[in-house]
Amino acid sequence: MKIIVLGAGAWGSAVAMGAAQHPAGHAVTLWARDAAQAREMRHGRQNTRYLPGIAFPPSLSVADGPFDALLAGADLVIVATPMAALRSMLQALRGLRVPVIWLCKGFEAAPSHDPQAFGLLAHEVLAQVAPDLMAGVLSGPSFAQEVALGQPTALVAASPHAAVRQAMVDALHGPSVRVYANEDIVGVEVGGAVKNVLAIATGLCDGLSLGLNARAALITRGLAEMTRLGLALGARPETFMGLSGLGDLVLTATGDLSRNRRVGMLLAQGKTLQQAVDSLGHVAEGVYSARTVAQRAAHLGVDMPITRATVALLDGEITPAAAVALLMGRGPAAERA
């Protein structure tokens, strides 16, 4: 397969590296928006900005500049930009006749001038700007560093199109990566969006040394919030017990490589949000998606108390201790509620 990866962040680079090492011998090109970064990667054969010390496979090509020519003859295009850039990237790919997948997770930010507006999931953005594309999402519990190192990973390929699901399997399923196909693109995208917010809350719990009981409760009730939102958007309930739901939530909420969990821990230590974000050196998606998740839930009338408390914490409206008190002070309810 000829595979083009558009976006040279940590996850895009890791996926490109994984595809380039596939036994089928794919021809993979990693495209970077930043020409200086591309030159550095070509010269040093690694992404020192995001995955330092992990060498590129010899077969991986690096490109920059206009990417139109790269698309000629491609079998699969992978969009590895942040959610904020997805709309413009899909617009640029309109009319393409090969499968397109995205790696970003979250809701697109709502227009700031409209208090009633809410952000869209990636497939909803697609429907607005490039409905002709055959597209889908690759998600699941995966730290970029481990994928780049070839450590065992399981992912989920979601799309309403069987050809797109198969293209993702053909591109990545191999000795170190298992790819499971799923038709429920809504559920997979909701899981990817909400788990980052819940990871901040769990990091707060760990940073305050509240114990393993509290962590387990937070993850479990967070999964209930995720599922409620997903069902309201038309997802299948079983998706949230799979890789893109429970699997990604557990990884992001408990793993030491999780940037979102790290934000919560730093806030618990008394750092400001800006100090926490600056110390990471990478984007923590939950910081930016928390408000969009809460907005969409409010629009649908879905109760998400952990998400609301996380937004209030990130906005500086409450302290870490107050966030915990707010959640623990809620009245009794049936577990299914």
C-alpha cells in the first residue's frame, strides 16, 4: 500500500513508523507542515520534537510543502492533525477517491460568539465539508511512544464503510498491532473525546492521594458519563466496553505517559493550568476538549457531573479540593443513573 500520513506530531509519527515496518512492505510518507521540522527529521531520521531517541524505519519517507502531488496513487490517507485543523484538512481532501482516516480525538470547538452553539465530532465535520469522502477514525488505548517502539497495541478502526475499515486493517494489523473493525463511528469518537477529560479528573484524584478506591470509582462513574453521552448521540452501548471506551479510558486515566492525567496531578500540586500545560511540552487534549464535551452534553440534556467539575477546575472557578467535595457531596442515586 501507498500510505500518506498528514501531520508529524507524536501520534502521526508513531502510526507512520508502525505502517512503515509492516511485513507487507508499505510505502509510507510522513508529511510535516513545518518545513524546518521536516528537514530535521530527514537529516536525523527521528522526530526529536515529539519522539526523541526512536529511529525512523529506513523505508519511511518525510515530506513537506504542498501535499497534493503526494496523494497521487495513494491507497490510504491518514490525517494526523489536531482536531482544530481537521475541518481545513478535510476540505483540502475533497474529491479524493481513496479511504481517508483521522487520528484526532475530541469535539471541534464551538463558535465563541454563539452561547448556544456546540462543537461537532469529526464525522459530523466531515458531513458538513466533505461528505463525498469515504472516511473513518482510528482510535483505542495507545501511547505514541509505545507504538513507535513496536510494543504490543490494540486499536479499533471505525467507519460506516467496509472498505475504509479494511484499509486500516491492511495498513496496520501486524505482529505488534492488532486492529479491530467497528461500524460504530459515533461511539468510538465519543470514547476518544471524553476519556481525556476523565483522565484529568483521575490525575487530580491521584495527585491529592485520595487512594485506589477513589480512582476506581472515578473511572467507573466516568465510563457511565461517557456512555450516557454516546447513547444520546446514537452510539451503541457495547462500544463503550471495548477498546475505544473502557480500554482507552483506563490507559489514559492510569498510565504514567498520559499527559491529561499529568495535568490533573499538577493542578493537585497547586500549579496553575498554564504552568501545568507549559511543563508538558505536548498538547493535553482534555484541556481543550473539556468545555466542548460539557457543551454538547448540556445541549442534549445529558448529566455529566465529573466533566462539569473538571471544566470548573480548569476555568479556575473551584480549587482541586472543592472539585472533590463537589462530587462527593452529591446526593445518593441508583448506580445505573
